Amino acid sequence: MCLLSENSDFIQTDVQTVSDLPTVYIIDAMAFIQSYQHMGAKTFGDLAQRYLVKIIKLAPYGCNEIHFIGDRYDFDRTQSVKHDERMLHRKSSQHIPEYVPAENVDIPDWKSLMANNRSKVILLDFLSQTLIKNGAVMIPQGTSLVHGGTCIGKGKATKLGRQAISN
């Protein structure tokens, strides 16, 4: 089992279980991004590829599915347990530029990118679109990658594997 929690100081990777039962490995998308940051990538396209390689390498041997899950809610944001925290960040990020990732666009200063909440949402959406476009060929045979809560628009999750892409 490997856990990557929102508290990026707690990453447990030393216990890996092999089972005959289907095994799912779950990654908190924003905790992953905050922990691994830009990974030395120069462009957003390169970053997306490096993230995909890292996500696949993190999964324990014999893992059937990897779930890369974003922190999105399909209900009124005021009902979220993170509402107060988000309001604080929104007030402090009102004058921070919004970045729009694209394949060949250089990554700006990491702290500036992460300081704007809208930039985080757009980054997660870009990563999702890149996974849909390029991810299936990199995923090991017998494993699928599910990502949800990472696309702009509510309720969308995508399952990628070697054979097909399904929504």
C-alpha cells in the first residue's frame, strides 16, 4: 500500500501488498503536484509527461488501477469543508496573475503558479487533457488510470488503459 496524503510530509511507500484481488492505488492530485512540483520540467507539456511517468512508477507491483483524484465538488462550495480555507486563498490571490498551460508554454515561477487558485484548476484540467491524449500508450498492460475531479466541468472521470479510452 502506498499513501500520498494532503499532508505531503506523510508519504508511506514502504508497505507494498500483492494480492489476487483487484488492487487500486489512490493519489490525491493536488498533494502530488505540491509534493513533486515542476520536477525540473521547462514546459507544461514536459511536466505532464514527467507526472505521468511518476504516477505509473509510484503504483505498487500488481496494481490494477491507479486513481488520480482532484479536489472538486459538485455541490455548493459553501458546503465544502475547505470553504473557509479557499476564501482565504482567494482573497490573497486576487492580484496574482492567472497562468494558462499549453504544451510548449514555459512553466513560470512555481510559487506564483500555485498561488492562484484558478491557475491550479486550469493546470489540473491541462494535465487531464494531456493524459487523455497521451496516457494510454504509457500505462502498463493490465493496469488502468482513472482520473476524476481534475477536468473543468462537474462529474467527469476518465479511465485510460492500453486497449481503449472510456468516459
